[in-house]
Amino acid sequence: MHAHRFAEADFGAAFRRGRGRGSGSRSQETPPVERAEVAGWFAGRLPDGWFTGPVELTVDRDEITVVGTLPEPAAGEGDAAAAQAGRIARFREDTRSERMAIADAAQERYGRSVAWGAACGTSRELFTTLSMPVMTRLRQPERLVLDTLVDAGVARSRSEALVWAVRLVGRNADEWLAELRRAMASVEEVRARGPQAD
């Protein structure tokens, strides 16, 4: 029986310690969740035969995205990319009702929409994902960047974080954001080792 494992994904500090100094409106509506709790719940709900490798689980304040790896088909003399795309399409169609049921249960439990995706060989496809009109239709990866800025106190809201990010256009902010996340994680590790209140 295959045990689901979850690939490392950045959940942001909001999912380790609640809101940062910023207080965006969405963070007030949706409570933070713990990474281990979400990963454990999906590990228990996902059928064992769906995926062959680590399941990538990404969470922000609005959405949970689940991407699993499918077995590669034997393309024979056919085109490998087309075979992989066909395998992903079959998975999407065959598991639709089960995925919808799991998504409904997760939304009830965590207050977040669930998006699905699949990888097969060199092919990767995200199915329908949530977009936020108020944030100019940003997808989850972009929202995670804004949430990191809010959680770190760089901005007070996603809107302010978006303005900050626009001002940074032309510069490579990826390394800085990764360093900021590592620093925040280090603070949490030190805090966890401190004395606990009775």
C-alpha cells in the first residue's frame, strides 16, 4: 500500500504562527492552518493508487493546491509528450467526482478552495485554480509572495505588498524572499525552544 508523502512547499509564516504584523482582510476571514495538519488530512483522504511519488501540497490563505505524480505511459513509437498529456487528461476525467468530494470536505474543514494538478514525465498541468478579482486575478504563487511580505511586516496588506512588489520590478527579488523566509523560520525555531507558559 502506497503511503502518501508530501513534498516540501513553502506555506508562509501565516501557517506556522498565525498572522504577522500585517492584517490583510483575507487573513481576518480565514484562520491560519498548520502544515502538518493539512498534510496529514490529505494523506488520509487521497486514494493510495492515485500517485506514484511525493504529493506537492501548497497552501495560501485562499486556496490549497494538490499536485501528484502519475506513472508514465509506454509511448512506444508515439510522441512521449502527447502520451503524458493523455495520461493526465485520463486522470482528470476518471477522478473528477472523487476529487470534488475531497475538495468539498477540505473547503468545509479549512475554509479554502482546493485546486488539483498532475505531473507525468516532463509534463505538468494545473487544473482550474482560484483567481482573486480584487488582486487583479493573481494566482496562488503570486499570492504567496504577497503573503510573505505581509507576514514579515514589510507591508500591512496584500494591496500594499503589491505596490511594494511593483516598485521592485527589474530587480531579482527571489533570493531576498528566500532569505526572508529562512530568517523567519529561524526565529520560529528559536521561539519554539524557549520556555512554555503554563
